[in-house]
Amino acid sequence: MRKYFEDFVVGQSWESASITLSEEDIIRFAREYDPQPMHTDPAAAANGRFGGLIASGWQVTALSMKLFVESGAYGETPMVGMGIDELRWRKPVRPGDTLSVLREVAALERSEKKPGYGIVKTRVSVRNQDGDVVMSMISLGQVPARPAADVIPEVTPPR
Amino acid sequence: MRKYFEDFVVGQSWESASITLSEEDIIRFAREYDPQPMHTDPAAAANGRFGGLIASGWQVTALSMKLFVESGAYGETPMVGMGIDELRWRKPVRPGDTLSVLREVAALERSEKKPGYGIVKTRVSVRNQDGDVVMSMISLGQVPARPAADVIPEVTPPR
């Protein structure tokens, strides 16, 4: 099923499934993308500012994408990201934490540059098992407008 | 070597090394974090809007972190991200593209909530092999202020 810009409504929301992060998951991501001791070295991290290993913030954003894609909220319509505003990492994510994502439509705007598309602004919150928001952001997604030929015709009652 | 808030200067900049992304790199990241056909399925992507496989935007952000950490710009001081403003994915990243990162200090602010820290705002640009900016963002990093005992004493000339 394809979703078009016209199918979105301000205020609608989706809740994702949840995922639990192991120490191994945190270290594997960080070794490749954010190789700092607070993310890769449990012993060094224990003596550091956070008192233990914490996940890279970029792993949390990537997981928020994974959980949302897997929720199927957009059907077969590709989620094309134009950008992100006001991304904030609010709490550390630690081994064993279970994360889930709430995404709400905050605004809908016709694209000025590309009339065949609309911009869906969504507010994304990642929560842990205690209900604390660990990360939040506003995501700007580009979604195709419904083609004219695809408008559902009014039903004419049979004579 | 540790770097403190007082060691940063508005206008200073760092250029990272570069990294070339293979089709396999793009698919491997996307299968785990952004499983959409435009990132995971070369045949489907060839018939899609971008005319070929493109990297997940979240892989580009993660790679910008990797390249910057590996540049060693902050010495041994952890780069603790508070957030990101105005992240924009400006151009598709395709298999074979070579990316590098320019990071410039845009502003320095004392933290009001945490007097022992300062906020280093940096402007991050990821460029491809043609010099096109494929992604840009403003990163807000929390950096410890120099401890009082650590202030370099003025040299008293020997009598």
C-alpha cells in the first residue's frame, strides 16, 4: 500500500515495537562509527563521567529509524529524509535499556520547490523502559502528493 | 592530551580524512538500521526515484562522527553530544562516493546549568569527491572547563 501526502493528518501518531540494547550491540556500533572509550571500553567508561558504558547518540538515532521503518507506518512509500531540527540527546542509554519510539505528525506543508511533494514534519521521541525520553527530534520528510489520476472517483449509484 | 573549553577558538576548523563507501557498506548498514529498498535493494532502487542505491542519511551522520573522532581534534577529551540543529541531507550518497568532513567552531557558550562545562557549537559539512556538500548540521557539544588548579600559572622570572 502506498501512502500519499494527502493521507497524513496532523496529530496522528505511531508507536513502534521496542528493542533491547546489549553491551555487545553498543560496542559493535561504536567501534565502527563512534570509537570513544565511553562507548567502546567498559572499564574506562566505568571510571568516566557517566559511570559506565553508554551508547553513541548516533546509534540511538539509527535505532529510532529502524524501529519506525519496521512499524510500517508509511506503507510502501519511501521515507525520504530532508533533515532534522532540534535533535537532543536527553539521557544516557546503557546496556540492557529497552527503547521504543513515538512519532507524531506535527505539521504538513506543501513543498514550494517541488509541487509534486509535501513535507511531513513529525515529532520523534525515543523512550526507555522507565518512560524517560532519552532522545527527541523533529524530522522533515518528503512524501509524494497523490497523482491526479489516482484520486478516488465518487461512486455513482447503479441505475 | 586533554582539551578544555578554554582551548577552543571561534573560527578554528578541522578537516578529516576521507572514506569511500561501497555498495556492500551501504546495504549492510541499511539492513540493520534503515531497511528500505532504496538503501538495501539495488534492483528496486534502480527503478526508484533516485535511479540507484543511495546510503541511509543516518549512515552519513554516523560516518561524519567516525571521521571526526579519528581526526583526533579533541585529543582525549570525550565529545559529548547534547544535540544537533539544522541537519540537512542535501544530496544522495551513492556506492563509490568518497566523503570527508569539515568541522568549524561557530560559537562558544558557557553552560548556564552546568558551570563546569562549556558548549562548543560546530558547523559540520560532509562533502563528496566532487566537492558537493551532501550533508550539513550544527553540533552542540559539551566540553569541560579547565579546572582552577589546572590554570597555567604566570611565569615569575627568577631573581
